[in-house]
Amino acid sequence: MDIISQLQEQVNTIASLAFNTFGTLQRDSPPVRLSPNYPEPPANPTEDAENFAEHAKLVSAALVKAAKQFDALVAALPLAEGGEEAQLKRIAELQAENDAVGQELQRQLEAAEKELKEVRELFSQAADNCLNLKKPD
């Protein structure tokens, strides 16, 4: 897999982890009083605060690990040499090479289609000759 695909995959991983983390935190977080004007929220006796804190640490560690992997992939990208002008020149060279290869492929395709047409004509003639050799019943 090339480096760009790996970067895209890592971004998807980070987005998935973030989405799941925020959803889990929203679902499992204990209630908090927003203002002294509001009453104290009822405690949820079935909720395990230590388990929630441990889960938050695990998912945050996974997010940090994914971000570090992304940074490592970015660091592995090749540096652009020569600036923008050199890159544009290289793009023009590659485009010219691509055009030349495309023209050669087009010529080969046309030659193959011509040869196919000739083979079909010869096959048709051979089939006609075979049918003409049979005596009618």
C-alpha cells in the first residue's frame, strides 16, 4: 500500500476512534450540575466511575497512538525537491511521457483491431468454403 493510501487509512482510523470515543463519553459520562441554580443531578448507582475513567484513558491512549502513527507517516513522505517550478516541470515531463505512451497504445490497439478484422474475414471465408464443399442431402 502506498504512503498516501496509508495516510488516508490512518485518517479514517482517527475519525472512527474519535467518533466512538465521543459517543461513548457522551453515553457513559456521569451527570454534572451545569449551574448552581440547578439542583444536583441524581447519582447513577449502577455506573462504575472507576471503569468509566479507565475506559476514557484507554480510548485517549488509542487516539494518541493513532495520531503518532499519522505523524510518522507524514514524516515518511518524500520532501519536494527544487520547489514549485521543479515540480511543475516534472509534472509536464510526466504528462508528455504519458501522452507518448497513450499514443503508442492507441496505435497498438488500432493494429490489433485491424488484425482481428482480417482474422474474422479469413475465418468467414474458411467457413463458407467448408459449407460449399458439403454435398446437399
